[in-house]
Amino acid sequence: MKPFVVCGWVLFAAGAMLDAQLVVPQLGVARFSDGSVHPIRGVAANLIVQARSIGNADSASFSDSIGLTSTNGFVRLVRPDGIVLGEYRSGEQQPILAIDSAAQSAAAWLPSKHVLVHWDGHQFVEVPIDDSSFVGRVSFVSLKADNTAQFFVVRDDSSVARFQVTLPSGRVTSADIEPSARGPVFVQQGWMLTQDAWGLIAERANGNRQTIQLSAKALPASDLTMERMSNHWLHVSSKSTGTDWALYLDAGKLNISFMPPAAIGAAR
Amino acid sequence: MKSLLIAALLFAANAAYGQTTSPFTLYVHDTTGTLPDTVLPSIDQLASTPVGGSTPLVLKMLNTSANNVNFVVALVSTSSTSTAANPNFSITGLFQNQVLAPGTSVLFTVNFAPTTAGPVTGYLNLEFQIQQNGCVFSGTGTICAGNNSNVSTLTGTATAPQLTLTYQSPTGPVVLIPSSSSPLNFPNTSLTSTSPITFTLTNPTSIPATTPTVSLPVINTNAPSAFSLNASGLPATIGAGQSANFTVTFAPSQTGLASGELQVGANIYPIQGAGVIIATIDALQISYTDATGIRTLPQAATPISFGQVLPGSGASSVLTFSVLNPTTSANSVTLPSITVSGTGFSVSGLPAFPVTIAPGNSLSFKAAFTPVSAGTFTGGLTIGSRTFSLSGLSVSSAIPSFSITTNGVMSSQQQVNLTVQLSAPSPVSALGTITMTFTPSVASVTDDPAVLFLATGGRQLNISLASGAQTATYNSQFAISFQTGTTAGSITFAVAFPDTATYTQSFAIPSATAQLTSVQATRESPNLLVNISGYDNSYSAGQLSFTFYDTTGKVIGSPISYNASSGFQQLFFTSNTDGGLFSLQASFPVSGDVTQVGSVTVGLANSLGQATSSAAFQ
């Protein structure tokens, strides 16, 4: 977005010269149940799914500026307009994709290979991970600026353990139980999200916990799929009801909206 | 059970805690939103429930005190002072150690699941800490005292055991457990084949039992079911020690996992199966599109519905079918024929047969339902060896007058539910449509694409009316959700059923001041950046103002104003496809220390007034 520019402004001396450039708010990028990936415009409770698909994917994760997709065993670093910046042949059908903000936060956990792949600014780099202590299924992974990665692992009894791993050694340096989490977790904007019978439970480290009811009828276990649409928006979809939602998250609030399907969307 | 044990241990550990008045008010909550919340009485009579069954009671727990409260645990015990869990109850959906601020609430469910017949009494107890007088819930400092409180006595009657439901597996009969997290798996099935499973209802008691209703409820409102039910052999009652059978058939027409539910009485049994490619023709992806543009992936188990047509009027209901051999397919597929059967059904636009469809290619044709008399019509469609059943309805209805009600505020940027209600129960079943049109009140603006039904993203839905019902449904749902967009104007809904006058009702979306939905302020020395998103439903926004404050809250200098009218006009009136939405970034070069600037208040004026919003610099 081209900004307004105020020139000659010496610590709040007026004299504004603004070069106006107004655009439509880009809300994020979402993958729909048929695999098509579409940009979303709008604000809360007013979502416009762009008819143009930027590709197809088995899973996707986007920030405001960059995204990761996985399609037929290929992990790709893509811009929100669909331009592919990098590609890695993972051979993994269900990698766990992670992205926070910049491209250097992009990572993919390949459970069958015990490898974390991340973007170093130029290419994807493989880091073997010693996951022998995980004893469960990784449901979420994130790459930190201090050359560490966090893995959230769901155990057989549905409890959740968080492992910190140093890179590039791939060694586990700490493991903690998330006492209030049960089942697969997703983390965004400091909120840890899990599914309960009626919808979502969102919790912050300070104990702030909110329930978001999505259904009047109990949802099956592991019914909800969560994928990042952008820095502040999360796509939540229900396999059993075929319903899509967009959840806004920041430090202070959560706001859920229904999301129209991509089948017709703005192409009507 | 594990959570109950944990709860019991916590109660035991805190047995010395004092009984006190609960800071919570508990309400009986209707999750469908139909009924208002009602305060949970001190003695609550639960519905009679058979042994082996379960009756849920959804409760809303609201912190009505003026303090933060750390909710520790809830338990239904065997007496008002006992810490022993009552085996006839369980609590789900509630997390332990949850801090609730004043005025906040959580939902949880008490399940009455009796284990032995007869009257049952349970005592709902809560354990909590109240944050007052500087105490803390954990860590260093004075720990807030723990308290528990008996909030309600729950009574109910456990009736005779339920009928048992079994099916025959290769290793013998298997008893099905309601609401199991492990669905019953049907065999992987070719798209040209079916897999039936016969279920047996057994009455193990010494008295005849009324046969419960058996059904396959709709769980995905956007897709036909891959399962069909034949319960025609079930008697009205099952004698003592007797059994009766019914059959569920998995008949997929799409590859991949298909899920469903089998409902027997109040019990739900998850079921699933996978459609797989075995025969070459299984690779063909078959879909159809109706007149409203909605595309559907049919399943052989569910008849393809042509809707309702007036008899003898010459009118037709037409579906356009697509038969695609996907690019991922290994082989070309040759179809010897496409045929239709049944009175009133026809096909057109067929190619010459045999026809070969190479990978990546497709063919399309139309199927029509043109009834000549009133009644319910059935037929069949055969595409090679892939078969589908067809249905159509032809009636002259006498539907009572209807109206539309909405549950939300009719203004911009809303997602609202509407219902189509009749003045009296309908004497007939009928299929109709609801269509929405949007008329902007802003000059030179013709539409807002965000005004749409949320179920499909379109502006027309097929709705149905059951005989005896007083509310129309879309895919079994009473509430029909739609978006109001970000443009002032009016939304008009038109409800049409065959042989009835079309009913229309309009709702105004009034013009309003601009809305700043997001203001974010960041320091990027030597600049201050202010990102603003929002909408102006009058399309008349122009004057922007920015007032800066230092970190102590004092205004710095004078507000900076900028007339952005031309920019807004260009956005709103040049190739606009997004309504009144806008986003902008304002950059302010600063000579000095940007960290002295603490916050900014943004103002935006339109023809109806000024909107303001503030943000702290990060």
C-alpha cells in the first residue's frame, strides 16, 4: 500500500502534504474444502471471498505478507497473490505448516521424516529433529527469532506437551505440559486455541480464557481445522457441518465471523 | 471418568474450605438460542432418562460478583457436603482453574447418565476463589481463600434400560455405543457398488418396548448423504426379549471419506465410509448445477431432487450435469450410454454414444423434470454403470401467508439470521426459493457484492416447508444467515412457493457515520505510521484528522488535517467491487524522538458526521 506522506513536519509542526492512496482492506488468504486458495477482502462480519483462486493446496498458512502451502507433497513459499518464491519436495502428505510474519518464520514439520524445513531467506533448509521424546502427534509448530522452534505435541491421553528445540542442532532443550489444553492446539497472537464440544476454547498465558460457541449441536472430536489467513485472522472450518468462519485475534479481543464459501463468492 | 476422579481429589484436598454464597449465577441455557436463559432453580427436576442413556443440561455460569473469581472445579456429588462424585452424573465442556472477570460467563454441560433404575438425586457443587483484599490466586502473596458452594439439587428418574443396538461383524455381533468418538466404519466401496450393514435392535427387558425412531439426520447442510436407510421392517413395538432389524447402505458417488450419523431415539451413532476407485468408470467426477447456480456433488444414496413444479403448466425444473474425467485419471473412460427413467423426467444435450472422455476432458448434459399431473415422482439416471435416483414434486399448494423476521440489527457490517414464518401450520409440504436483492441508496452505486447468503455466497436459496410446519428451512436449518454489506440502501427478500403469490419484505440499511474498524499505530523511526481500516456506507468520506499525544497523554501541537475526498471518491466510484470498504496508511516523518509520541486519535468525517478512534503507538 502506498502511504500518505506528511512532509516538513518537524516534531508536530503542521504543514501536511498527503499523497492519498486508498485501497480495499486485505483480510487474508484462505484454503477452502475443495482445496482452492482464495484471497479474502473485508472487515469483520463483512467478508468478500475473491472469485480468483491463487492455486490449490492440501494445507496452507499465511501471514500478511507471505504464506506456505502444501500440495501433493510439495511445500511452497508463496506471496498472497499466488507468486511462488520457493519450493521444497517434501513427499509429506500432511506436513504441519507454520508462519508468523516474515518469510524467515516459515517452517514445515515433516513427521514421517522427523525433519523441520525452514526458509533461510534464500532457500528451504532441512533440520533433523530429535523427536524421540515427543511421544505423540505434533499439532502445531512455530519458529522463533532466537533460533529455536516450539512443538506442541498431543499425547494419546489428549494432554498437550510443549517442546522447545534449538536449531540447527535439533535437540530438545525443554518440555512443559500445557495444563489446560486438551487435544490439537493452534497458537496465534498469543492465544492458544483448542476445540471443545461446542466450538473453540481460546486461552492466553495470563489466564484470560474465552469460549467461542460455533454450533448448537455437539461437534465430533477433531472436527475443526484451523489455518492462518494473515497475522490477525484465522480460518476455522468444520468438516461435519461444512461451515467456515474467520476469527480475528489480537492481544485484547477475539471476533468471529461466518465466511461465505468460495464456490460462488464474489463471482456471482 | 478421569476428570471426575481429578475433581474428586481436588475436593478432597480442599475439604477444609468453607461453604459460602456462590459468586456465580447459573442459568439453564438453550444452545439453539430459541429460549431465553432461565435461572437454575435450587431444586431442578431433570427429564426421566433410561439407564444407559444420557440427558444433557447446558448451564451458563455467570460471575455476578464485583470481583475476579478463579473457578476451580464443579462436581455433582452424592450429598450437599460430600466430595464423592455421583456416578449418575458427569460434567463436560468445563475447564478447571478458569479465571472469570465480573460479568463474564462460561458454558458447561451436566449430563444425567443414570447407571441404575429409580429416583436419582445429585448435588451440584462449585469450588472457587474470590480475588479480594489484595489476595492472589497463585504465586507470591496472600493466596485467596478457597470456597465451595452447593448451587442446586438435581433430581431425576432413571427408567428401564434402553434397547441395545448391534450389528454383525465378521467376528460376531458388536454392540454400538452412543456418541462414540470412534465412528462405525463401512467397507471401502466402489462408486458403482454399495455396502449395506444390517443393524439389530434388541429389547432385553421383560416388557414390550416402543420402537424408537430411526433416522439419518443431516449433518452437512451443503452435501447429500452417502448413506441411506431402510427401516421399513421395524415394528411399532419390540416384544420382550425380541429383536428387529433395519439396514443402512453406504452408496457413495464421490471418492474420499464420507461421514454421517445414525440416530436411534435420542442416541447418535457416528458412521463413516470411503468411496474408492475400483472400476475405471469410478474415476468420473459427476456433479450438477441448479438454476440458482449452486453446484452439488450427488451421492447414489440420496435421490437428486428437482424441487417442486406446478403440474400441467409446461414448466420444467432443469439441472445441468457435468461428467469430468480428471487430469489425475490414468485412463480414458468410455460411456456406452446416459439414460433416464421415470415419468416426467428427460435428458437433453447428450453426445453420440459410445463416447470416450479422456483425462482432463468432460461432457455436460441437461436433465429436466416436467410433470403433467400432481404428485410425487421418482426416476433414475444412469451414466454408464453409475446410477442415481431422481425425485420431483408436483403440487398445487394452499400455503398460508408468511412473513420474514430477523434476529439482528439491520445496519451495515452485520451477519444476521432471518426466518420465514407462516401465519399457520402449512397443510402441505412445498419447495420454494428465497431471493435477496440489494438496492443502494448511494447515487451512481449499483451493488455491494458483500450482500449475500452466507451458506452459499449467492443471493438465492432453495427453501422447503414440511407439512404441519410453521417455519421454512434451508437444508434443515430454520435460521438463514446473510451479510448486510457496507453500502447504505435496502435489502429486499422475495419468498416464492409454487402456486402462491411471491411475498416480499424490505429492510433499510441506513446511512451512517464512517466506521473505523481498525486503527494501528507504529513507530518506524524517523516515521510514525498509522494504518486505518473501515468503511463508509454513504461513500462521502473526506476530511481526515490526526491528533497526537505524548506518553503522558498531553496533546502535541495542533491536529493535522487532510482532505482525502478525491482519494475516497476514486476508490468508491472507480471500478468498485467491494462496497464502502477502505484501508489506508498515513506516514508522518518526525524530526526528533518518535518514542515521545504515545498515541494518536484519528478522525474521519463524512456527510453524516465524524467518526473517531484512538490507538497507542507500538
